[in-house]
Amino acid sequence: MSEPIDPQNENPALFDASEGGRARARKLSPERRREIAQRAAETRWDNTIPRATYTGAIVIGDRRIECAVLPDGTRVLSQGTVMAALDRATRSGVRRSDAPRRAPFLSANNLDQFIPEGLSTDLEPIRYRLPNQRFISTGYRAETLPKVLEVYLAARQAGKLQESQLGAAQAAEVLMRALAQVGITALVDEATGYQEVRARDELQQLLSKYVTETFRRWVSVFPNEFFRELYRLYGWDYKEGKTKHPQYIGKFINDHIYKQLPEGVHAELERLNPRGASGHRARKHHQHLTVDTGVEHLDKQIVTVVTLLQVSEDIDQFRALFDRRFPAAPSRQVLRVTETAEQGFLTDFIDDWLDEENNS
């Protein structure tokens, strides 16, 4: 709920334009005058309060709840419009003077027994500013709304609501049915337009966990067993310690290892480590993977592929097992060679075939 400080109505202690204003100020307690003055000062000078980057409104029937997304991605619902959507008066619910302060839409004493553990903590008020507004608004995390609605519905089922609260329970039922069809987060994102950048932001956060602009020194991450089993399935001779492999091995690694990392990671690696004019890359892709997440995921993928290679009798069986384990694997060109072909012929044939494919 927006809290503009009206100097004539909300802060008469500081307003001396009329005798009426001074009269109202004299009726306020010193504590109330201090509170109003403090709110006015905070509203004017506190620059630590976040300003919403996206705003909008969720419309359900004839009910409208103002919402916003803060710079850190927190989705908030306006306190005042939540109250209105629940047919609650702005200052409804009187509590004992020694009771802890609570969100006004759950402040009535008869709701206490229906408030689940932890909800009061989740309902810590969030202060924020709307764009082009210097006054402070108060809201609550959007994901707490369904829990608030459940409180009213549970109290109604138990027959503990006052007559003045029955309208709130009816409104809670309408809102709950709507929320059952689509998540509150999606509603806020759609209303504010945040969904247009959410996917890009979330992808960037994922890439930052997996890929780094800088690159690490080269270390061997593919075990000899990986190449030994791959050579076996293709019928090639493998020499221990061999470091130069047929060009097709690079394509195999791309398809079965790097392209199986989370969506977007392979494309980012291609961007950071493209092929040069000679067709070769300056580095190995894994040199751009983060140690704590990217390399860890890479190692798990390599172990999985090695296992599939070990249990396969031929390359076709491996493909079948791999496609079953990774059903969304990219389509691959099938390269068939004869078991009786000599190694030198195979290498030349593979390189020539790939060159033709790349130039076609």
C-alpha cells in the first residue's frame, strides 16, 4: 500500500498553515507525532529502499492486486490492494496491545489458530518505491498469498469467522481457484512484463555457474579409457598415450559430451572458443568451464558416456543406448566404415568425409 505523507492530514504537527492544523497536532500524543515525523523523514531521505523495476496489476474478476518486481527479483504484492481484494478495511483487525505486529489482513485475533508455523515470518513487510514515486509503498512476497488465503478458508470451514469476515473468505476462495490454474509468480511476471527478460536473466545466471570468460590452463579431463573404448567400437587401433585423434573424435565429443550440458552452455562455449581460419580452436572447450560446477558436470557426463561405451558391442548399440539415456540428444550423421579397412585409410576417409560435410 502506498504511504504518501500528506502534511495536512498525516503530519499536522509539522503543518502550521491553519489553526485547524495546529489543533489536530495538539490532539496527537508525542509518540504519534514522532512516528509521523520519522515516517516523513524516511520517505524523503532513505535511499536504501529499493525502487521497483517492473510494475503491473493482477486482475481476477473484479479484483485487482498491484504487484511489482524489485531489482533483486523479489516479487511483491501491494498491501493495500491485497486488503481490498479480500474485502478487508484498510485498518481492519484490532489486536491486543502486547501482541506482535502482523500483516493487517491477518491481524484479527480469531485467525491466530489457523496461521501455519512460519507464515508470520514469511510475511515480513517489504518497503519499496514505485518508479517515479518518492513515497514509500508496503508490500509482501507474492508467494505468501496462497497461504494467506488458506487461513481464511480454514477458519471458515471451522466456523470461526466473524460475520464481517465472511466476505474475505468468499474472496479468498475466488482468488485461490484462480491461483490453482496458474502460479502467482507467473501472474506477477506477466502483469509486469518481467517474463520478457526473465528467461534471459535466468540463462545468464546459469551460464555464470558453468562458463567463465577467462580460461584455465589445459589439463587432461578425458581419460584414456574414453578413447580406448571409442576406438574399440569403431575397430581402430589404439595406442596408449595417443594424443592426436581423428577429427571425428572432436565431433563425437561435441555431440555426446558438450551438447548434453544444460541448454545454452555449448552455444556459449562456441562463442568464447570459436574455430579459427584454420578450422582449429585456440583452446579446449573445458578450459572455459567453471571448476565448481561446469567441470563437475562435465566429469559426470564423461563417466556416463564411458560406461555406455564399455557395455556396447558396436557403435550402433552405443547409439541406441545413448539415445535411450539422453532422448533429446541432437541428431547425428551416421558414419559407417568396414572393419577390414586399414587405420590409415580410415583416418583419411573420416577427415575427407567431414571436410565434404562441412563444405556442403
